[in-house]
Amino acid sequence: MARDDISEFGDVFEPQEAQEPILARGVRAALQEWLEEIWAETELAAVGITARKRAIFDGKPGVGKTTLAHHLAARLGLPMVAVRPERVISKYVGETGQNIGRMFDLASNEDDPIVLFIDEFDALSRQRRRGEQASDDERNEEVNTLLQRIEQHKGFIIAATNYGAHIDQAIWRRFDIHLTLELPGQRERELITARYLAPFGLPAAALRSIAESLDTASPALIRKLCEGLKRQFILGPKLGYDMSREATIARTLATIHPHPDVGKPRLWSLGERDSAVRALPWPIPLADEISASAPASAREPAANVVRLR
Amino acid sequence: MNRIRGYVERYERLEAEKKDITEEQKLVMAEAKAAGFDTKILKHCIKVRTKKPADYHEAQALADMYLSALGMVVEPPLFRAANRIGVDIAARESVIEALKNFVPENGSIVIEAGGAPVRLTRDKDGTVTAQDVVERPAPPASSPASAGRRNRVPQDVPDVSLDEAEALGVKAARDNVPIITNPFPFGDDRRPRWDKGWRTGSGNGGFGPE
């Protein structure tokens, strides 16, 4: 019953729809530890402690906070409800607080557990301020409500924010696990590129160089780039475009850009003149063809082609 | 000097005329009173005539509403309006006929009169038809969308021991099945064991390729 109603405040993501995240080593270990902790709840209870149930993910836009939260929920076997702040925040005084209360009431139905995922958490939990205007008082009320409800909530909460600094300190403290997600490193970028380029694939050297040229790009941007390329492969010939390597890359880059504030990866600075572009086999082969045609010495799959399950 | 005098005298003359006019107005009112009219109401009518009709009607409607909310109007405004158009509100047919005027374009209103609900519908051509409303059985408690979610097909939970669950996990990893397809539900002790088996089988932590 609860989930029918809670969908009023957010979108429900079922476990089957989750994707595997691609993470750096440190974060990976912390998450595995958390999962084990949740599963060891009875043993922990025997020594008088409870499993941590509230986590906050901090990181730049597009680093995969939602993907990760969804994956964690799926690992636990629970649906995730991604709260939409615009459905909670109301223009009427007092109603936002009421909505927050109702949302937590609905989320804490023990017969139908869920993982509550609050994206753009800073929208709900701005720093409290000395009341100089009536709107400040109202905001403080909301933050207080949120504070109490988070503290009392028995289920799982994962909050995500791009601006950790904007979150009220008292609320920040209520979260047991603070995890900062960084932009992907070289190895992660290779994996992400390979995942989103599938069913196409790149030989290891080309993959390495293109991942280097994507330094400082977020997973979301890499995904957009790969999808843009695939789109060009399909639509370009239909539109009668020049399908040469440089022209295709230039067209793809023309419509996909990193946010001006986050810094430009080299691929965008140099464009189609980047050496990584010259290293690309053209047309980009299918992943299956690469492993078959690779030289015998390099046929060790892990060294040559990144395969994803 | 003369100019100033001119202004002052002109102003004084107008002032005198104003006085005369006010006197004449008073005379008109006295005449009306002598003829038996209520001068207060006459003055009210004069005031109303200076307003724009739309403004006046709006104010009147609001005043009606406020007064009925305060319990000072015995008869709600709609009934009074119905009375004005000569409807006998005790007769079902005449109420239905009168309300046909209020049916919105391409819409319908349902009224309960004489114990049975009637739906008045205005079609595209503007003709209004009255139809008895047949009580339909209540719709099922949940909407189809949410029903789909709640009644999703439960996964087949294998009937196995803890160790067997772990072995199933290892096998799943070798068969290239994603880790999130764990068949055991939340709260089942076999779920972590399957997960552990999968991690052993695949050689990674399940958080994507290492």
C-alpha cells in the first residue's frame, strides 16, 4: 500500500532495472562494507549496535550518484523511491513541512520496505539562518522537520547532493555514511567508455588513449559522447554525411559539451585533431571482432578488450 | 491686480452655482419623497448607475456569497436565481429544464433530484440531453499502474539451504548473470550468501568491473 502512495512524492525504481556502477577502489570497499553490515544486522544487534542506514553521497553532477544508489537498493533487493523535491516543496507556508512528514510516514511502512533516495538534497536542507525574513523562518521549520524525521526513520535513506557545503550541519551529522564520489580515473574512464560504446569496441591502446583524452570528464558526459557517436554511425549514412573519422568526431563533439565550469577534457580542447582520435580504428569495429582478430600474443582478454557482463 | 480679482470672482461664482445645484437636487429628492418614494433607495440606484455594470455584478455576487456564508441569506443565490426565472424547485422536471442552461460546453453536470441522479450532457452541437445515471460498480481499489507494481510477478525463490544459495551465486556469476538478479528477497538470509557466492564466482565486488 505504502508504495502506491509514496509514488506521489517520487519515482519508483525497481531492482531489476539497476545498472552496475563503475567505481574507484576506495568507494567500492566502503560500499561492500556497508552491505555486509546491513546483512549482519542480527549479529550487530547482539552486541548492541545497529546497522547504519543513512548515507549521503556528495559529488559533482553526473558522477553516478543515482546509479550507485539504485544499484545498492537492487543489491539489497528493495525498490528505490527517488524523491522529487518539486513534489515535496510547496509554495504554501507550512505545507512543505507537512509533505516531508507524510513522505516519511509513507516510507516507513515496515511491510513494504523501500530505499528512500533524495536527490538534490540541498534543495530540502539548506543551512538554517537567523530569521530575518518570514521565508527564513519557514525554511528553518522545514529543516527542523527534516532533521527529526531523518533521525527517527527506521528504513534506508540515501541522499545525494552536488553542494555538500549547502547542507545544514545538523542534518549532515544525522547521516552515518558520508561518501564523496570523485570523477572517474583513467581505468574507470576506460571501462565506462567500453560500456557505453558497446556493442562497438576498441583495442586496448585506442581505448587507453581516448580515455586519456577524456580526463576530467564525468561518466554522464562520457556516456553522452559514446551515445552521440553511435547515433552518428546509424544516422550519418542516412543523412548522407561525410562519415570519415574526423568529420564524424567533429559532428559529435559539436553538440555535446562539458559544463563550462567543470573544465574541458582534452578531447574538447583539441577536437578532431586530438591524437586519440587518430588512434581510433575506423570504422569502429564491433567488440566481438576485436578479440577474434587480435594478435595471438595479446589475446588475453583482460589485457586487450574490456568485456562487460 | 485685476487678474487676481478675476480668478477669485470666477471661483466664487462657481461656488454659488454649486450651492444652487445642491439645493435643486434636494428639491428633486423632496419631490420624490412627497410622491411616496424612498429616497435612500433612489440614492442607492443613482450610485449604482455610476458604476460599470460588470463591476457592480461582481460586487453583488460576492456580497451574496459572503452573506450566505454568514447565514444571513435564507435562500442560496442559485435558488434565488432559479426563482427569478420562474422555476418551481419542488418539481423535478422543471429543475432539470432550468439547469440545462448551466451545462458547460462539451461537458456535463450531474444533479440528484427526486431521489435519482440525472446527468445533463451538452454535446458538440450545443443540445443538452438528460439521462438517468446508472450506478456503476465501484472501480477496483488500485489503479492499473500501481497494481502492476504491487502485483509484479514474484520471482521464483529457490528452496535451498544457505550453502546451496552461495553455490547458486557462484554459478550465476560464471553464467554471466548480473548480480542484481539475486532471487532471494530482502530480509532472507540466503540473499547475502548468494551475493557472496556471486562475488567469489566473478572475482569482483559486484560494483562493476575492476
